[in-house]
Amino acid sequence: MSYCVHEDLKNAEAVMIHLKTCGHYTNRGPTTTTEWHPVNNYKKAESLARQISKKYNKGWRKAKCCIK
């Protein structure tokens, strides 16, 4: 299963891990305030989310919309 890590460049919300099939990822439009980082497995997604969240001191979590 593939995942993507959502980074809010404005530091408004925590870093989130989504499934690559999630509508938030597949229906996204161009923006300058967010960045998506696709990864191949959950372990890599978790590691990347942890790493990115350190920049913002906001923490990270699984997206409730697509990961139970």
C-alpha cells in the first residue's frame, strides 16, 4: 500500500499521513501552502512525518479520513 505525507508549509496543522488513494491527495489542486511527499510504505511515511514535524513542533498523525 502506498502513502503520502501532507506538509502544511504555513504550520497551521500537524503533519498527516494519508493513503495515496485518499481524495485529499487525488483531488488536490495547485497550492503554495502545502506539499505532498509520496512514499512506498507506512514505515517510511511514519519516519518522514516524524522528521518533518520536528521543523514545526506540531507533531504528526494518521489522517482520520483514510487510515483507521
